[in-house]
Amino acid sequence: GAGVSQSPRYKVAKRGQDVALRCDPISGHVSLFWYQQALGQGPEFLTYFQNEAQLDKSGLPSDRFFAERPEGSVSTLKIQRTQQEDSAVYLCASSSRGRGNEQFFGPGTRLTVL
Amino acid sequence: TQLLEQSPQFLSIQEGENLTVYCNSSSVFSSLQWYRQEPGEGPVLLVTVVTGGEVKKLKRLTFQFGDARKDSSLHITAAQPGDTGLYLCAGFNSGGSNYKLTFGKGTLLTVNP
């Protein structure tokens, strides 16, 4: 596809379940970002990859959150033992340059934890 | 933590009216971006402003970056229902990382026909 895709688009999890969210960036884009957008808020930075290297994970809320990009393309954000406060839209963005100045966003995955 | 405050938080106007939304910070940003986000979609980049005092126009949208690079505004002339959406400003830290975007909470604009 031409843009960033994310799957699933919607995910409902029971508290305590593990979830995995997938991001397919634009082909050839070096940089990949994950953001968390709570209801009524702007996106908040979670983590940044340049190729397969995770260069910044300072925004991950807790050690229950884990992200990987093993081959430098597709990325997965995993949340273990989900809690209600994890409910949010998780956005993925990619950029063709290392600086990430122009980031192209996917449609997001809406996670609801019951 | 560098914060971006956007105002107003909500704005509902009639088609044809003009409006301005604001993005303010006490911190200096190396550049600011404006995005529009529609329900169920990710943000889409509208413009990047880099130089203090810079003005950019995109059809009926005019973006301005403050002289001190701490604030920005978005002015829409003759708003149309298609302008409805969440307008987000976002900045790259001055002197900090050149990849980490800090977003404001957004202005939710509704243009009524």
C-alpha cells in the first residue's frame, strides 16, 4: 500500500490480557515511531526506531510495554497484562529520513481494556 | 518537559466565517508543525514552519511562527465544512532530539453548513 497501515484497527481486551499491535510502515522508510493518544489528547511519543535499532524508548509508560522492529520494516508494539489506563489509540508513524521531520501516520489501533 | 498549549480547545462556527487557533509554549522549538486529524484516522501534516516570524499559506490556511519560535497560529479564511477536524500543533525540541515530536492537545473545529 501507499501509506502506513496498522492492524488490528480495533482491539478489545480484558484486563490482564496481553495484546500485540502491528505497524507496516511505508516501504523504505528508515524511521518508525509509536505514539499513544488518549481520548481528547494529542499523541504522546512512546518509542523510536531507526531501521531495526530502537534508539529511544523513553516514552514507554512501564515495563509492560515492549516494541520491536527485528528486520527494520514491520514493527510490533506489545502490551503485557493490560490495564484500563492502557485504553487509547496507538498510532504508528514512519519517515524516510533519520531526522523524522515529516512523519506519515497510520490510522491507529483503538485499544479498549475492559 | 516542553509543553504546547492550544486554544481554544473547541470551536464551532458557521460556514464562511474566519477563525484563528493558537499554539503557545514557554519553550523554544527548532520547528513547529501543524496537523489535521479526522475521526478514525491518523494526523496528516499540513505545514512545517522553521524560521521565527515565518508565514506560510496553504490555500485558505495561513500559518505563522512567532519571532521567538515559542508560538504559532493558524488562521482559516472562509471556513468550509471540509475543514472540520482536530488541529494539532507539534514541535521539535530546540537543542534536543531532532526526531521526538511534542504535541499539543489540539483544537477541535466544527464548521457547520
